[in-house]
Amino acid sequence: MKKSYNFYLFCRFILSVLLKMVFFFRTTGREYIPKQGGCIIASNHLSFLDPIVLSVASPRILSFMAKQELFRPGLFMKLITALNAFPLQRGRADLKAMRMAIEKLKNGETLIIFPEGTRSESGIVQEGQMGVSMLAAKARVPVIPALIIGTDKAMPVHAKKVSLFKPVSVHFAAPLLFDTAKKGDELKAEYQRFSNAVIQSIKELRDSKK
């Protein structure tokens, strides 16, 4: 096992204890996450805490993209790099980040994607972008929809500190598979259809938890 993975597992254990103590953290649907092989966890996005709670909720080691600005030289950059984050330039098509994501998936890793593209200030699940579809198609991996509840209360979008004792939970749904048989214009339409299906699955999870 890589040394960085040992550090990841250590951090996950500590965070798991803390989340259960201060956020009454719980998880459902972990059985939907494949035990091996590349896969994408596609979640709603409410807070900066979301990658942390997903990392604790998942039985597998996760990788995720983080905005380029967080990778300035220093201790924080070393920390998030050790926790499998890699940079993404927002506001443009970052082909380098996409290639890295596809390589990780083909190598059997698990990747967090937030299909909405940014945090939802209202808490309402927004429309999905097509990045999750493209990654699923090119890497030929399943997508596991995930719903995060409560991180918008624990640390809202514009908050600078965490509010304790706000219940937080993560819920996973059955995997979705991209139809790689489509070509041309049908493929473009399938990208959008698949993104819509991922978002719809997240919404159905939300509705089932009300």
C-alpha cells in the first residue's frame, strides 16, 4: 500500500470518529459501491465539507478534483495532495485534469464528481453538467449517485467556520451505466440524458429521505 494511502486511512479514521461525535454522522447504501474496479461517485454539492464526508462514507479510497487556487505551495497543498486531490482549472475545459481523472478510473480508482459543478446555495439539486457523462463513457465505469444531507447547515456556502451538532448523512443509490454503443449526435444526446439520469437519481434519494 502506498505511504500516502496509509496517511489517507489514518485521516479517514480520525475524521470518522469526529463526524460521529459532532455531526451524528450516518451512511446508507454503501453496498452499492463496487469492491473493486474504477467507479465514479456523483454527489450533490452543498459545502466545502462534502469531499470529507464522502471520503468517510465510502469504504474505498477516493480521489477528487479541487480548484487550482487551493494548490499554492504550502502545508495545505501537501495535505490535500496526500488526500488524493488534484487540481482543476475552473471556467474552462481543463483537458489535463480530465485525462488524469480518466487515467485514475482506468487504473481502478474511485473518483468523486459533483455534477452540478459548484455548491448549491439554496440546497436544491441543480441541473447536471456533462463532465460526469464524458468520464463515465471514456473510462467505461459505473456511476454511483450519492446524496449528502446536512453539510449546508454544518458549514454553509459563505461560512468561515463550522457549526457543530448539525446532523450530517450520506446516502448512495444503485450504480448507473453509460451506453457506450451510441455514436455521433446520438452520443451527444446520451451525454445529456445520462447526466439528467444521475441528477434524477440524486433527487429521488432526497425525496426518499424527507
